[in-house]
Amino acid sequence: MLLPYGLRNDDQESATTTSDGSAISRGVSVSSDTATDSGLSGKVTLSGQAPKNKVINMAADPVCSKLHSEPLTTEEVVVGPEGALANVIVYVSEGAGNRTVATPKEPEVIEQKGCRYQPRVVALQVGQKMRVVNSDATTHNIHPIPANNREWNESQAPGVPPIETSFGREEIAIPVKCNIHPWMKGYIAVLNHPYFAITSKDGGFVLKDLPPGNYMITAWHERLGTLNQKVVIVPKEMKKVEFTFKPQGVS
């Protein structure tokens, strides 16, 4: 479900962190002067056999390896029932214009938990705070590697206060890695408007309060690339849009 201000599908009312990192969402109100009855909704799926994720070897850090009774795999491609594709950033890439929009007051949160970034993919607005939390009993570090923003790299020991930062320019998406634990990877999308979200395991999205107009809608996935669709939104219309990715190498 695609929600304004980067909400995830799982919960529109409160901020939630799950143990598998599948659902972090945050309730955000839309001001009455920008709310409309138009928007779009749909689903992102993968057609064909999903690429296999690699098994993670956490033996280099005993604290990490003891947290999991069975080996984990990377989450490059997370597919649910009927090919539903998670961790896809769906957003307005053209047509948002220069509308003045408020920066959300609530920060987007990345939790280092179970020696993974949870969630793996986050999205926020330019200038919105991002908070990084270490919930593990081992030292982590977060190292965004942007092309259009300032690069930084900061370690975070257990029990220390969260790291807070923000990004000043739009960029989709910034790779993130941990220099201590090489299997820890993620992505941060920074947009200059509120019309975006990240699909959960059901692959669904809804974009509310999108003013009538002509738009390019883009679906971005870290491994499968991008898909684009042009849409025309008319007053009081909720348009249906579907994106279908194919495994790499399949035409």
C-alpha cells in the first residue's frame, strides 16, 4: 500500500517495528488544504521464478550468530503469495511540480536488530529526520554511500543514543552498508514530495491525496531495476495501477 509521507502498508496509525523488519509505519495527517479525493492504488508483483537469496554467514561476530537458531538469507528479493513483491519504492517521479509541502515531524527509523538493518528499505522526504537505533549487544556502523548527498560513516556501540540526521537533496536510492558486518545492507530513498511508499509483503499500495494531473509513476527495486507508467488522475478518481517485474535476464 502506497501512503502519503512514506507510510508503509502495514499500519496507518502508529509506528511499529517487527522482528523481521517487514513493517515499519508511521501515522501522518494530511492537512485539509491539500487533501483530495483522488489518488491511485495497485500492486507490485514478480513474474516468474524469484532469484535465490544467498545464505548469510555471521560467524565473524558470535553475538550476531547466537541471535539466530538457523542461517538467514539476504533479503534482496522478498516475494509473497502470488508473486507479491516487497521492498519496492513506488513514487511520483514526474508531475509533482513545485507544490509547497510540509516536512514530516516524525523521524523515519532504521533499527539495527538481529545484526540486520530493519527495515531494509526506507523512504523519507528531503529535510525529514532519520533516526538510527542499535538494539543489538554488539557495535554496528551505518555508512550511506550517496551520489547526490553528503557521505558519512558512523559507528554505534550498544546502548548509545540514536544517531539522527537528514538529507538535503532528492536521491533514489542511497545504498547503505555496515563496515563491521558486510552482510548488513539497505537503501534510503529521499524525495522532495510526500507521494511515495514502500511495498510490504503483500505488494500492494495506495497513494492518497494525489491532486488531479498527469504523472509518471516509478517502481524501484534494488535488484530488479525500475518500471515506469504514465497516469492521468482526474478529480475524485482512485486509479488502479499494477507493476510486474521480471527476473534479471528475462525479457
